[in-house]
Amino acid sequence: MKGKLRHTLILSMLLGAATVLSGCGILFGGGGEEPTPTAAVARPLVPTFTPTAPAAEQPPTPEPTVAATQVIALDANTSAAAQEAPAAEGDTAAPAAEPTATPVPKLTVKQDAVNVRLGPGTEYGLAGTVNQGQEFTIVGRNESKTWWKICCVNGQEVWVFDDLTDEDNESSAPVITDIPAAPQPIAEAPAAQPAPAQPAPAEPTATPEPAPPPAADPCAGIGGDGCKFKLRGGPSFANNGGGELKLQLHFIHSGVEGGQPQGSYFVWMEKDGQKLPISDAIRSIALQDQQGTLGEYNYEVKIAPSSIPGGTVAGNYAIWVLDGNGERDSQTFSVSIPDGQGEVWMQFDQG
């Protein structure tokens, strides 16, 4: 009884399930009418986007790195050109400007037979002579700008007086401060005093004759040291064609070492009452003699005929000695120079 009831229940369940599936059209297809197809409505074409595979992931772009700059410490002596960075390849570096050269100071001698000295003054010894038109490089000057130090005469630097030269670019000449002291003149020994004269015994019977008037003193009233220098030699003459007046004079002191040359003396000379252009910057040289055609000398001066009155060397002259202060040191001596005999030698002695 129980088995029959169980079968009946199972059969009822199966029928129910079949009914449900038939209504849904699953088991035996749909039971409804086929739908009537309708005309398709025209639609505008719309582009479609077809997705593509994603591109391979690119590595991130590295940020540019700044190259380290080498810092070079420069000292004060490093040139401006060394501080600049090297030019890029292909660039042309601009040439460095060349420094402007400082003009060289020079001078030209304006007269013949100009004395050059070992220091800036006539109290210094004579180092030689230079002539008109000669050019020299200026290496310095004294503070008052009255003497120039030049190179070179007889292989050494010497000094020349400013009034006897023309200068060029002299502003760049340095001031010379280490100038040696001028030599001191040799002091003269005092003259020996003569012994007092003993009076002559009186003659009781003879009647004395009147004494002659005293001779005029040639050194009275001339000023300076009077007749300190005497003419001991000359004048002597040598033929030079009359192309110039060349004086070669010897200033000595015969009481010192038998005739020691004396320095810083010069002469005043006139022809027919007119002074010759003899510069007081040309002086005699102390302790130094030179050998000339007519004898030893330590003073020389040359004068062109164009600077002599009458335009010729021949004629009558007056000459006297002056000391370093320009004061007269001798009486006046007369000299007559023959035609063509323009080389003249004289010796003056203060002994």
C-alpha cells in the first residue's frame, strides 16, 4: 500500500514538471505565432573604435644631468686669457689685444763739443764729450729736470746739461735718486809768508833818487780771486784748415803733485769785443788729462765759424779764466789766431 502510494506521488511530480516545461517552450518549443519581420530602418554609419593592444610601456625619460664644473682658483698673476673657458669645437678664438709699447725717451745734442759728466753738475768729473746731432737714449733725470742721464758715452751712462739738448718723450724718464755726492774741491795750502825784509842801512852821504811810480796792478779791480791763474804755456796753434775754433786748455796746480789737473774751470772769450757762445756747462775735468796734438789738456770746446764774429776763425781774441761760481780767476790774455790755424792750446796754472 505504501509502495503504491510512493509511486503515485513520484508520477504526479513528474507530470507537474512536464507541464511547467511545456509552457515555457523548453521541452517542446514555443507554441506562439512567429513574429512578422519589419523593414529595417536606415541608420547613419557611425565609425566604430576598435581597441588596440596597449603599447609597450616606455621607460621614463631620464632627466638631464648637469656636468660638474671644475672650479680653478686663480691667483693675481693668472692672465685673463687663462681664466676664460676653452672655445667650443669649431669656434675661432679672438686674438688677444697686444699691449701698447711705452715710447722710449731720447735726446739730441744741440752743440758741438758738449761735456758729459759723471753726475748731474759741473762739480762732477768729465766723462767725455758729445757733438751736435748725436742721439742718445734717456735712462733718467735729476729731480729739477736740469740734467739728463743718457746711454752711453765711452761705454758708460753719463749726465748731460738740459740746455744743450732737445728731448723727445722725456716725460717717461724716471727720476734718479741714488746720485753719489759730488767730489769736494782740493783745499789749497796757505801761501808761505815771506820773512820781513830788514831795512837797508842808511847812506849818510848819498842823496836818494826819487822812486819810480809803482806799476799798474793788472789784477786790481777785476773781481773774483784776481790773478789766481797765470798763463804758463802757449798759446800754440795747429793747422785745421780754419773749419772751426778748437780750444784745448790745460788747467793745473803746479804746487800739487807737480801739476795736478784742476776741475770745474772754464773761460770767457771775445773777438773784437763780442762774446763767443761758450757754455758755462762745459768745465775742466779734475784729475784727468787727455793728450792732444799740442799738449795735455783737460778742457775742450769747439765753435763753428758761423758762431764767430766775422764768420772766420782768424783774428784777435781776448780770453780769461772763470771759476765754478762764474767769478773771474785771471787777468785778460790776448790771442791772435793765424788764418787756418784754428786749433789752439794754452796752459793755465794757479800754483
